Amino acid sequence: MKKISLCCLALLCLTNLFAQETVNYKEKQPYKTWVKMAPKLNDEFFKTSEAIRIGDNVLLYQQTTGGWPKNIYMPAELTEQELEDVLAAKDDVNQSTIDNDATSTEIEYLSRLYLATNAGKYRDAALDGIRYILKAQYPNGGWPQFWPRPKGYYTHITYNDNAMVNIMELLRQVYEKKAPYTYVPDSICDRARTAFNKGVECILKTQVVINGKPTVWCAQHDEYTFAPAKARAY
């Protein structure tokens, strides 16, 4: 019986391995595959034609705001109909977001691709993405989950899923001119530093104080009062 069990286990392992090898990463995958994959790609990859193909997909999905929609698996090869749909959605500005690692992942990818190819279209798109982040910040230092979406929980200052933290980390890398943001003009770096500092102030202001003692933060806070804000109900 033990021998049979071991044989079954070995067969299962081989089956899983074969399944992994036959998966075509150019086909649509869960969006989390993209945001996990992109930061782990090595520098040599960005010198390949495949990196450029994916980069051109990233350009296609960028909206007129400078930001990106979330939950997109960027490496997927698009059909003609899908390509038309993506181009038609560029003006759907309500989908631009910092949620689920959107926008920050694309900015980093395009920045690395620019350094590898020196193609100005990737630099310009990445800079537009950084400008989007700067424009989306509230005067009080917070960032909404979606911008410029006009109403709903999307407008609240958002900490869940590391939304604010992700873009503040990106802005710090920008103003410190850490790779791959060595190309960013000083004028944008100065704006990034200011935005980062305002973000820190917002974090301090939104901390919940109970009986005079600072305690915790909520997933979202009201963009005007800093009070904990109600989000989606499941």
C-alpha cells in the first residue's frame, strides 16, 4: 500500500509539472500574476523583444489621466477586438487607480524598459504616470483609491492593500533618484518629495486617537474630516 501511495504521489507531481510547462503566459492569467511577476524580472529581460511587446501593452492600457486601471494581466496577447476595446476605454477616466498595485507597477516597468531601450515613449508614459499620482493627491496629503472618480468609497483616503504606501514608496525612490528613476527631471523629483512629506503628515492626522492616546488606522478615512470611513459592504 505504501508503495502504491508513493507511485500515486510521483504521478501527481509529474502531472502538475507538465501542466505548469504547458501554460502559456501570453494567455490571460489572474492579474496578481502580473504585479508579482513584473518587479522580479531581471535587467536582461528588458533588452528583449518580449519586454518591448509587453511594454507596448502597458502603453495601450494607460488612460488619458496618466494612470492605469487595475486587475489587468499586461503580458496577454490581445485579439483585434480586445485591442479595439482597450483603445476605446482610454477615456474612461473613472477606472484610473492606485488600488491593487495598479499604476505603480506600470510606472516601474516602463521606467526599467526605458533605461534598457532608451525609447522616449516609455519614459514619457512613465512620467505621465508619476504626474498622475501627484495630481491625484489631496491638498491634505492623502490619496483616494480612484482618481478622478467623483463619488463613492473610491474617494476616501485609502490605506488598505497598501494603496498609499505603494505610491509613497515609489515617490521616495523618485526623489532619491534610485534606479530605475535616475532619468526623472529634478522638477518632478522636487514635487515627489513634497508629496511624500504631505503623505506622512496625512498618516499622522488620520491615526485614531482614543482617550487622548494614538492607536490604529482604518482601511479608509474621510478625505475631509480624516475620520474612519465606511467602504464596501459584503
